[in-house]
Amino acid sequence: MQWVFSEYDKKLAADLGAYLGVSPLLGALVLERGYTDPLKAKMFLRPKLANLEDPFSVKNLREAVLRIIEAIDKHQNILVFGDYDVDGITSTTLLVSILRCFGVQPSYFVPRRMEEGYGLSKSALERALSPQRPDLLIALDCGTNAVEAINYITNKDIDLIIVDHHQAKEAVSGTGKHILINPHVFDIEGAPWRNMCTVGLVFKLAHGIIKEMRHRNNEVAWNINLKDYLDLVAMGTVADLVPLCDENRILARYGIKRLKTTRRTGIQALVQASGISLGEDITPIDISFKLGPRINASGRLADASLPLDMLLGDDFTTCYRAACELNDINKERQDIERGVLEDAIRQVKQYNLDKFPCIIVFDPSWHPGVVGIIAGKLSREYHKPVIVFGEIDNGFTKGSGRSVAGVDMVECLQSCTDLLGSWGGHPMAVGVSVKEGKVDEFRERLAETITKKYGPDFDFSPKVNINLTLDSGDVGLELLDELELLYPFGEGNKEPVFALKNIKLFKEPEPFGGGQNFRFQIPLANGSWINAVAWRFGDNVPPVNKPLDFAIKLGWNRWNRRKTPQATLIDWRLSK
């Protein structure tokens, strides 16, 4: 791996640290995140819920609030239509819960991925509208680009509100007959809510409803504590990999704290079924690798109404039974995923597909519910954008893509629209369908587009971005405590990586996990050391008694209600 060292103004870092009441090292880390203004740096380091902007600053949110309140006052039928991933499920849970507080019993619906596909598909809408025609349909985490579906809904005299964060294929999409809340369509670049996922936008919508209701002296509104819904916001925000900065950072930071003490029965059940004890700290890693995958697995392989009913439930036994069922579905997903991953890697090697700037693999037997996961794993393995295609349906080959930093997949797909059916998503993640028999042509066209847009010499090689080079004496409890001020880490606020140079190991690393991992001790100043762990480094063990440079992350290892200092190895090399 290539090590890339960050540069910063040491005096400015020291001055900023002094202003913030932290060390120059933490001042440097804040500076590196782009916070040169002391007041903005203070808001970043110590975010407060009071720093959230007025919800009515979001374009079209006031209109949506007024239409929802009209539906509440007139006792109209409301249908909440959500997506089947974590963001969609938590968004639907939040809005349905808020509406129930005001005495409304909205119906709610999520598509069946295998049968109805993504979003406002015709088959999904036919099933959603079959019990009764609603007066108002609220679509969450889908719908921005669904022009035909929007016409279908509005032609039935159903009012429509869409809350979504997916990028629009056109400057402004839709028919104009509905209310669209989407910061990527309407709101200015740099707005603090610009990069929210849908559950964050629904939180602001709920805030707007409560604010307007309180203005109207509605007694119920005064009894709602919006902080109680931050657990849902944290789950959706972290799982959807949106940047954890600006308002996302505020909501995720407080939401993760709320998860620890959540009173939501469904989340309590999910936490326990995931192997986490109630009352333990819950981290973004827990959301990404334990809680989120269990919710997503149901949407990928079965029916996402299962986790939705669980999160809306209030009987622990019923909720825990659902959480255990999610465990079983998730294990099935893991088994399917392993087989598809092996097949995909074999295909890449057999046909030298890694020579292309975007790796595209295809097998109609692959389960469509795992192609996105496989795309992510291959992207991390080969350090390139990847699209994985599975099933063929109605003349189109369906797939999912994941990108790497610096390559906007949505922009790249624009040049191939004549080969595509439905498609869309974010710069880093897309869903896409290609005309049957056109995968090879699509591969060539997309390669041409990426090469033209980013140049033939675009560097896809893996890199380690080093934030700071530390002296061994810098590594101590004070630094570990200060690093927690940067928490939570995720997209847009990466966990810092430190370099320690000219370190000699005096003790052989200890393998574990079948030899795939190892533990070791990094010597520090004054004869002390810090325990370190290396995941999946079993075939790359550093030697003892030789000068080495280590790239590491630092933090507290929390286990069994205890915490101990720990370093995590990112890379190592012989000292120069």
C-alpha cells in the first residue's frame, strides 16, 4: 500500500487546539477535517441538538407538513410507502410512530424485493393500493425518478408526498403534481441537511409537524419528545453510509447514545438477538455489522415487513421472536453470499476483468438480494468500482454497483442510458438494470466513460491516508479520550490513522482465529506498550527485532463493561 501523509499548519493546529481546550494533536485532526474557522470547529467537536437548523428551511417541507396536518385534522386515510433497506425501514417506523401519536392509524407498506423490485413499481403499487385507496400517499426513500408511478398515483386523485435523498436523473424530476422533499434536487450545495439520508429528512419532517402543531396549541404535540426517535435516525444514517458531518453528525452522535438506553421494544429485541447486552455502548460498527445487516437481510431474501412490524411493535416476546427470525434469515444470506463471492472472484480471474476501470461480473443464477454486498466486497478487494449483475427479469439484467472515492457512478451511468432500464442511486452506490444480452457492451461503454472522465492514469491503487505521525510518547490515555470527541466515525469523518516509525517488536505476534489474525504489543516510551490487534494479516506478520513503521488506529477496546487501550493495525513496512 502507498502511504499518503497529510500536511497541516502546526502553529494553526496548536492555536486551534488551545481555543478548543484540546491538545495540538487533536487540533490538527480537526484542522484536517476542514474546520479552520474556530466557531465551526467548536460546533463540530462538541455538536448540540440546538445547532440543528429550522426544519422549514428544507425546500418544500412546510408544504408537506401542512398537507399531513390537513390529513390528520380531516381523519383522512394515509399510506406510508417505504423502501426495504435500513434507511427505508427506520424512516417508515419513525413517520408511522409520529402519526400514531396524533391519533392517526396510517397503513404502511414496503415492496417485496424479489417480486416487485425497488420503489414505486407498478406491481408494488397495485398491492399497496388494493386494500383501500388512500387520500394521501407518503413515499420514503424512493420516488424521485419514478415519473410513471407519480402519474399513476396522482391520476387516481391520490395526493403524493415524496421524501427521498437519491440523486435525480434530471434537473427537476416528476410531474409537478406532488410534493418532493429531496435536498439533492432543490437545496443549495453546502446546506447542513444536504447529505441527509431519508430517515434524517423524516426526522426534520416530524420536527416540522410537531412545531406547527405546537404553534396551533395542539396538546399532543407538546407531549412528544423528538429525542426518543433519534435511535431510529442513528441506525438509518450510519447504515446508509451518508457523510457523518453537519447535521448528520449531530443526529448520529446523539442517536447512538439514545440506542444504548432505547425504550423501543423492537430495537431492544434486535440488540439482544444480535448478541449485544442491553445497556452496553453501541457503536457504528455494531450498526453496520450487526443490527443493520439483520434488517437488510429480510428485505434482500424475504419480506421487509418483518423488521418493520418488529420496530413498530410493543410486545417484547413477539419482537424477540421476529429478531430471532431475522437472525436465521441473515445466516441464510451469509451462506448465499459466500457462494456468490467465490463465483464472482473466479469469474474476475478467468476473464481478467480487473483490467477494466470498472469490474463487471454477471451470472443469472446469482441471488439478486446479495449482489450489492458482493459488489462492495469486490470493490474493497480490487480497489475499483464494481457492478454485479444477477437475475434477468422482463428483458433486463438487474444488478447493483459500488464505487471508490473519486469515481461518481451516477454521473458515469449517464452516458449509457440507451442500454439501461431503471437505474439510480448515489455516487458510491447504484442500482442498475441493463438490456438483456448487453452486459458486455455496457462493460466496454462504461470503461470508455470512466477513462475519458477521469483519465487513463487514474490511480486505483490502495492507499493508506496517514493523518498524523506520532512519537511513541504521544500514545496515552489522554489522546484516546480526546479521540472520542471526534466520534462517531464513518463516511465523511473517517477514523484517524496514525504512523509510528522505527519501532522494534521484541515479542513474536500471537496468532488467533485460525491463523488469520494476530495480537502483538507495540513498545512505547518509558518501557510501556500498547496491545494491538491485526485483522486478516495472518499471511503478513511483521518480523521482530527490525525497525518497522506501523499505520494504526487508536481507541478503547470495550468488552464486558471494561475498556482497555488498543491499537488496530492498518499496514506495516520496514523503516527506511
